Amino acid sequence: MKKLLIIITGITLFQFGCTNLDDVLYDRIPADEYTADPILRMSPIYRPMQDFLDWGGWWFAQELTGDGATAPTRAGDWDDGGKWRVLHQHAWDNNTEAVNSMWSRFYNGVLEANKFIEEMIPLAGDPLIDEAIAKARILRAYYFYLLIDNYGDIPFVTQYTGAAERPVRNFRSEIYYAILDEIEESLPLVEPSTSKTGVNRGMVFSLLTRLYINHAVYTGNENVQYWQKAEAYSDSVINLGQYSLESDALGPFITQNQNSPENIWVIPYHEDTYQGFNLHMRTLHYNSNLTFEMVVGPWNGFAAMKDHFDTYQDNDRRKDGFLVGQQYTYGGEPIIDQGAGGVPLVFDPYIPSLVMGAGNTPVEIRNSGARVVKFEIRRGAKDHLSNHFPIFRYADILLMKAEARIRQGLNGDEYVNMVRSRAIPGAEPWTDVTLEMLLEERGREMFWEGHRRQDLIRFGAFNRAWWEKPASSADRNIFPIPEWAVDLNPNLAEPPVSL
């Protein structure tokens, strides 16, 4: 087993006990109670998710490969060996950092789930144990969903003790069907819960909606019954009656968003006890600390592409999730950027090029690009935010329901307009919404939440050309297995085999 761990993940298993998964504060649970309750022992299975927005690579690989977010090189800053640029231009290889990091985190989640399930199976028969096993199986399926989504054909390892030291790859489609079966078999054992951090029915229904809506990507064939199932599971979320749209389109993203009725399943970040949400540090200007009276200075990097920014109407509330124009201190004084020659700090949505250097002015290099503040940055923010990050959100469920209906030849206007009218007061309702219209609306609504790569692939748009990115080939729809993993296990370079 130790060899398998090294071959697949390349990192050691993480152990931790300080978060609030399943609405429990693990740092305040007595040791004897922690070991007695199987649900509390599941925390290592969740642990890889903490890295998703940072060095785990998942967010970078989903957003920076799309047509909305970008990470331009700003003179001597943000080149980093080209690791951001290759994501934007679809020029990554099997040594790209994000590609390497995702593989490790996803398989670490699988291995922790396998270990937990193996430990619990001898105790099966107790309802609490049975529910814990079911939740662990669903979490394992979630990680396998991420693996097939990002890498295609991968090893389907469901054992801990006795697992193959050098597993072979299995077909993506077969893994897809296997995890669907596992989730649907486990679902009846998941008791009703209002938790937004542990596995709950809303999370499971949302995951199944996502799996069925992407079925054509994972199987290579469209099946109208699977569009119907995607709609049915979106209805299951809706019919729970636990979730609703916030009245404010930016409401799900405030700092104190732990009780948002819109968020279904979240990563429960905290600035001190559960760190990992530092995207604000990557997008805000060096001097933006003055705007929010931050205790640290941001890094002046990521921005929205102008073409994406321009898709928002001026009265779209979601447009307030960007900083453009003259910037001010928290007290309302104009900020002067001394590093750009003592000029007013004005964010221009126009970015001259993906690589800005000798041919650009200091103002262009430092101040170009709309900066993203979709997630609230509270006064006095630190280098990590306390906002919970939604993996599944009710607005997404409504948009997926609309999509499933449109793909069945039905009308999805009602569900798209629920989301759109919330964001644009007085907006004239759309009629006969097409898939292209829906893709554009998903781009506006789900921006910065890690959905864009998957959406573009599903809608057949991922390989299009856009700003500073040429058209790419279909092989870019999945990432290569990391070189180090293949070096450790040559079987990963061989063709996949059936389960």
C-alpha cells in the first residue's frame, strides 16, 4: 500500500483536526469522542479540497484555461516560468504545476476514502456506520469525477489494503458508470441534513445533476434519458425546499456566507483556522490594501479579460464584482500609484497583451485589467479569506435544469430568467433561450467559481480562439498524467483497459 501511495500521489497523507466539516468544530471535540464517531473520522477525506483554490491547482486549471480569467505577466512579476501563460494558451504539458498538483490531491482523497471504508466495513450494520460508509463512497466518487473530468482514462482504485502497486488505467466511460452506480446506491443511506460542509442530500443530488449533464463528454455519446435524469436530479435539489436564490446576486459570496440559502456544498475557509482562499491576493493591486484596509499587501496579478467584462450590462449587479476606474482608499481618498510614476490608480479593463514588458508603460503593466472582488473582501482582510467557497450553488442547479430541458428540445426560459432577472433589475425576460445564450449566461453567473473549463468543453467551445489564445485541438480537453507519476508507474503510459 505504501508503494501505491507513492506511485499515485507522490505526497504523504495529510492528517488534520481543525475545521468545521459536517458542522462540527473538530478542534473542540475530545479525543475519545473524535475516534468514536465515524462521521468525525472522515475529515482526512475532505482535506484535499482545502488546496483547491491554491496550490492544489484545481481552480487555476478550471478558470485560467477559459475565456474569462487571465494571469498576465507584468514585467518581472507573474511570469513564473510561464506556468500561468501555458494554461491560458492551452500549451500545458505533463510538467505543468497545476496538472501535477491536481493529480496528487484528487488521489489523496480517493486513498483516504478507501482507507476509511475499509476500516468501517467490519462494523457495518449500525445505521451510523452505514451512513458514514455511504458518505465516504460518495466522496470517493466525487474525487473520481474530478479525475475523469480532468484526466480522462485513469486508474480506478477502490482498495486500500491489497491494492495494486502499479495500477493500470481504466476507461473513462466505465469509471463514469461505476461512480454513478456507487452514488445512487449510497444515496438512500444519507439522512436529511442542513449541513453545507459535509455530504448531504443536496450535495448528492447536485453531484448527480453535474454527472448526468456532462454524460456526453464522459461517454462520447448523447443519451436523451441522461438529459432527463439531469433534469430530474436538479428537481430533487429544488424539491428539498432547503435552497433558494439570494435576493442579491453577490449575496452568496459575502464574508459571512455560511448560512446563505443559495450555497449547497462549500469549502469552509477561514482566515486563520482553515486557510487556502487567497485569490484576492492574486488579483488585487499592490495598493488595493488601502481600499480595504488590509493588513497585507496584495500581489497584483490575475484579472478578467476585457471581452468577458464587456459581456455584462452596466446595470448588472454582477458587474459590481469587478474593480475598474479610479481606486480609492477606504476613507474615500484617490489612491496614487507611486510605482507607476505617481499617477492615479485607475484600473483599465483593457490589457495590452498577455506578456507585458519592455514595450509597455508602467501604467499598462501595473494597472491594466478589471480586478475581481466577486467574493467580498472585508475591511481589514488578511492574506486568506473567511468566505466559504461554493462547490455547488442553487443558481447553477437552475441553469443546469434549463440546459437539460433545452437539450431535450424543451424550453428552459423560466430557469434562466430566474437567475438573470435577479442580477439585472427590470431585465426583459429572454425567450427561446439557446445553448449559446445559456453558455454566455453561465459565463457571467458562474465566473470565478471554477466552472468555466468544464462548461466550455460541454458546449463544444473550449477549443475556440479568444484573446491571446489561438484555436486549440481536442486533445486539450483533458490534461496529461504528470510525468513524475508515469515515471513511477509506467503502466500509466499504457492504453486503458476495461474494469
